[in-house]
Amino acid sequence: MGFTIGGMREIRSGTRRRGRSYRSSEECTAVAEYTGLWGWDVVRGARAVGGACSCGRTDCPAPGAHPLEFAPGIPAGATLDEVSRAWTELPGASVMLAVGRAFDVIEVAEPAGRRALARLERMGLPLGPVTATPEGRAQFFVSPGAATELPALLYRLGWDDPASLDLRGLGPGTHLTAPPSDRGGRGPVRWLRPPALDAAKPPEARLLLGTLAYVAHRSRA
């Protein structure tokens, strides 16, 4: 299995494009913040260029949008030096966050997510980070366990058909592409609400879910 993006020939020869070096430095800094400040586990992910995935599989089911199986994870607490060494090995890797230990995610269509985020901020409710993906999804970081509890939480709020709301819970075993990385060759993932000092303690899903479900329902209606 070969890692083609970033160019193994460049690694052996010691040459590196200036733009790629800058991107690698930016990603290393971001990863060091993720692991050191907020205690998130990071994995190195594939990239896609022209529809081909850097994992080397011609039949890859998710080009540029999955972890690299042969690359060890970077655990919470890793330092900038440790992160830099890891990215030197695979300078073209994307940054992906492992979901399920430090946080779960509630995902919704980005337009609904933006409206819900504005409403939640006006209400003064506790909020964690929120990303926007190039596929048009908003991802709200919430406390671990939310993905499993999502159907029951929605039912208690009077919503007995989560699929009709276009709400999705992401838990253990899933990974998010994180800023500043590109996802699937479609463009970068962006922060709608960047991590704050309290990002290590994401809010409970029940505090946000009523607003998210209401806005998602109105958006689909």
C-alpha cells in the first residue's frame, strides 16, 4: 500500500514544495493544539486528487475521506515535536479526529446547523466546537455517548422519526476530517465555531438537541 500524496520521492530526496511545507506546518500546529490543549486523539488520513485516493486502492470506497490504516494514531497529549515527527513521515496526510472518546458528534445539514448555532448562541446555552464540511454538513461536538442515546433523546422530545430530521449521531469507530485539511478533494473543512478553552468538556447533547431538531424540521418542511 503506497502513500502517494506528498510524494515518497520527495521524502527520500529531501526536497519539498514551499506551499506543501507551509500546509504541513499549519496542520502540525493544529494537531498539537488538538492533542495538547483539548485532549483529542488524532489519526493521519488519506487525501484525494483527481478522484484517486492516496491510500493506493483503486477501488477505495471513500477517496480522501478515511484514516490511513498503516499509520499509527497520535494520542491525546502528544507534543508539537511528536506531531511534527509524525507528519514528516507522511507530509501529505490529512488531519482526522477519532470520535467517541473525548466527544461524539451530532451532524445536520449546514444551513440548518448555521441557523441552530445562531439561535443557541442567543439563548446562551453551552456550546462546543462546530465544523462545516465541504459536503454541506454541520458537525456539533457533544459529550461522549450522545450517538447511542440520540434516538431515545429525540423520542423524549417528541420526535419519533430521527431520519425525517436529517440528524445523525457519530460515535466510536468514526472519524472526522478536521480543519485545516481537505476532505475527499472537495475542499477544506472549516470551523463554524472554533474550539474555545472549554472544548475539552463538550456540552451534553440534550441541551442542544431540542433546538437542533426544531430547526432541522423547519428547514426540511
